[in-house]
Amino acid sequence: MSDQKRLFLVDAYALIFRGYYAFIKNPRINSKGIDTSAIMGFMNSLLDVIKRERPDHLAVCFDKGGSTDRVEMFEAYK
């Protein structure tokens, strides 16, 4: 087995949006009537990465609010 360690960097907002829109036609609603689709999708994806890939280290990254760095680097971004 390799001695190299594996670090996974996860784009949190990408998984949150993906989870929310995956269940858009059939949202996951809890007993209090709150839509938990984004949370469920995020956690399912994160746990799947951990189970399948077994990373040595994992970091979940969130973009800071109002960030313009990407647009400044690439004007056509989104």
C-alpha cells in the first residue's frame, strides 16, 4: 500500500446546491415542516466520499460571502 496521504477538499456550497436541487421535485420535509433536502444531500455526498475514497484528511470549504475573486480572474464566471 502507498505511503502517500490523500487530502480531499470539498466545495461545500456545490454539494449544498446539488443536494437541494436533486430533491426539488420531491423535497425532504421533516416533522416540523422544514425542507431538509440540502442538508440530506450534502451529508449523503460527504459520507459517500468518506466511505468510497477513505481519505486520510478531509476539509470542507465554504466561499466567503460577497467574494468577487473568481469574477476578477475570469469575467465570464457564472
